[in-house]
Amino acid sequence: MAKVKLKFACQECGYESLKWMGRCPGCGSWNTLVEEREQGGASPAVRGKLDTRKRPAQPITEVGGMERPRSDTGIRELNRVLGGGLVPGSLILVGGDPGIGKSTLLLQATHRLARLGMPILYVSGEESAEQTRLRADRLKALHEKLFVAAETDLETIESLVEEVNPGLLVIDSIQTIYLADVTSAPGSVAQVRECTGRLMRLAKSKGVAVIIVGHVTKEGAIAGPRMLEHMVDCVLYFEGERHHTYRVLRAVKNRFGSTNEIGLFEMKSEGLTEVDNPSEMFLSERPTGVSGSAVTASMEGTRPVLIELQALVAPTSFATPKRMASGLDYNRVTMIMAVLEKRLGMFLQNQDAYVNVVGGVRLDEPAVDLAVCVSLASSFRDHPTHPKDVLIGEVGLTGEVRGVSRLEDRVKEAANMGFQRAIIPAKNKRGWTPPTNLEIVWVDSVEEALEAALGG
């Protein structure tokens, strides 16, 4: 009989210790070390990995290409985020807040794949088969090639895979699946790690694409050990406010495509629908003739998107003014305010400042700096910007406007959306031809940009 050993594992980061501690040395969380029993010998996931190494190493030039191409999911925005479609044998992790629409998206995608002839196995550990059928009725996602099972035992799921021989396996969710060989409860670090390892072996050995749904913590990170994200091929986050209709599917890791792509959806009564023109969506409710509003063009993967930035600058009632940034890096906003104060003489030390990206999108690239500058100055001076202006450029500490990448694509999107003028860096003059239906204002400094956008 194998020797049983006791250990304590952190439920947040996976740190292991031989004795219980109140605070985890790995992540600093309190009361997260839970006792687990460990059988001697290699773990099920490790034994599975060892079993797959049957072929000798070979030169990469002799390795054959993929026999099967990517599969079209029938949802263009999902294909974009995946890098062009579903790769056979890939392991994909989908995370998001409760009620955001993860199960809805996956059920719609599996239905469309089933309509294209691919057998699908949808395993739900949180709903019964009847409840899944009820949701499929609402989404009109019924098809004879879409097989549904309410199961949590991974060994039973593997036997179902042998029977159905699906092209895609969906596990909803990984925190409900368990292995009988692992003595800890479902959802624990050990169970999540071992079950994911077995699913990874299943995907690679049989060429079955596997999608697993992962719960998230209150901070928004995927629950379970951090190594879970390292094991899978692709990590997708489904973002958005539960009480708003728009959703953003973002790739944060993808071995088969770009990690900067996003897919945009709108939640309706019949399910999620694709947003064909994100720029139109983000600008649909933009007010006119109001100070503090500016439009910029941000690159989301390979696609330029026009997004509105709003700023509110008001006198403070406290000794220390308040600064808030939603959708932008807080430190970046404070740096831009320091540039406005030092280089342009704006007295902001007694002003509260609030900056918001409309639509719930998060912007991380420096090309939106100029729009932040102009929106703050517009609110401070109570002078509205022109509704048909778009501002693009990175702002340096000396007040200069620096060049940005992919400027031609950004300006072309602005011209297509009916904008009349683009205020952009003079550093990007060479190498491309601006659209004829858009006036270009070249600027070298923030002062010149404010002169053009606000008239001084």
C-alpha cells in the first residue's frame, strides 16, 4: 500500500508546507493553508504526462504540420480572439465574473460548431442536463451533435469522451471536477492541478480541443493555483459589468495567436450578439458641446477602435486633492497632470480630477496620452473640444508629443467614422499618406495640441 503523507497547501497560490501556518509565505494570504493527503509515488497528472513520451526526439525539420486546420466557431469575434479559430488539441481556459455570460458564449459557440458537423461534448458540473437544455431552448442552441452531460468525476468524463469521440470538450467548470485518486475536496489546489493535467494529456493525445471554465476571485483573477494559467494554451477573460449590455472577451495568453485581441459582444434576451463596429458602439452616446470630452484611437490587437475619454476637474474641498482614473493607469494620469501643471502653467494643485474611459474598456497604451491631456485641459478651462476631432499621441515629461505605432490604421478608422480633423504627432510624418477627407494637424508639443484643440 502506498504511503500516505500529510501536507498543507495554500488555496490561493498552491504553496505547500509540512505544517500549518496562519499566513501563506508564498502569497501572504491569511488562513488559506488546508490539509491534504498525498499518496506516495507520482501524481495522476504526472503519470499521465510520462505515458505520452513514447516517441524519440526528432529534428524540428522532420516534424509534420497539423493534419487538421483550425475550426471555425461560427462567431467572428471569438475566432479573432482565438487567433483565427479553434486549434485541434488545444487547452483553453475561460474566466470571468459570475453571471457575465461565459456559459452562454460557450453554448452558442458549441451549437454553431455542431451545426458545421463537429460532435461536441458539453459537461456541466454546476447544472443538471435539464437545466442546460432549458438554457439551450432560450438561446435556440439545440442540435443532435451537441451532447450534454451533468458529471463531476473526471474518470467518467474520460469514458464519455471515448464513447462520443468529440472534436471539442467543454468543462463548466474546473472547480467542480474531481479525481478519486486525490483525497482533497473539489475546487482545492490539488484537485484543480491534477484535473487540469489530465485534461491537458487528453487534449494532446487525442487531438481534442478542450475548453475549461474557471471561477475568479474577488480581485478578478482566476481562482486556483497560478500554474493553471501556465499549463493551458490560451487564457481568455470575459469582462464587463453585469448590469450593462456590452461584454469584452480578451486574450491574455495565446500560443496560437496575438495576446492583444479583443472581441466585443452585446448581451440580449436571445444571447450574445457580435458587435461589428466597436467604434460606433463606444461613440453612440457621446455628448456634444460639453467640456472634458475627447476621442482617441486605440489599437486593440489588429483592430483600431475609437474610444471617448471623459475628464472632470473641479475645485477640491480637502487639503489633498482627489485623483481617480477608471480604465486608465492611475500613475499615468497623475504624470500627465504634472506635465500640464509644469509645462503649461495650469494650477491643478487645488483641483479634484476624475478621468474615465467610456464603455468599460481599459486602455494601456501610451498613444491615448494626448486625449487625456486635452480632456483634462478642456474640463479645467470649461471649453469643449470640437466633436469631430480625434487626438492621438504619447506625451513625454518635457511636454513633447511623441510618435506612435500603426498611426495610418488609426487615422483611417477615424476618417471612416466621419471625423474631420486628426491632431497627431509630427514625428509620424514620414512613411505614409494621410486620407484626403481628413484634415491633419501635426503637433510637436502639448502646447501646440491644446492650441489646435481648444484655441489656446
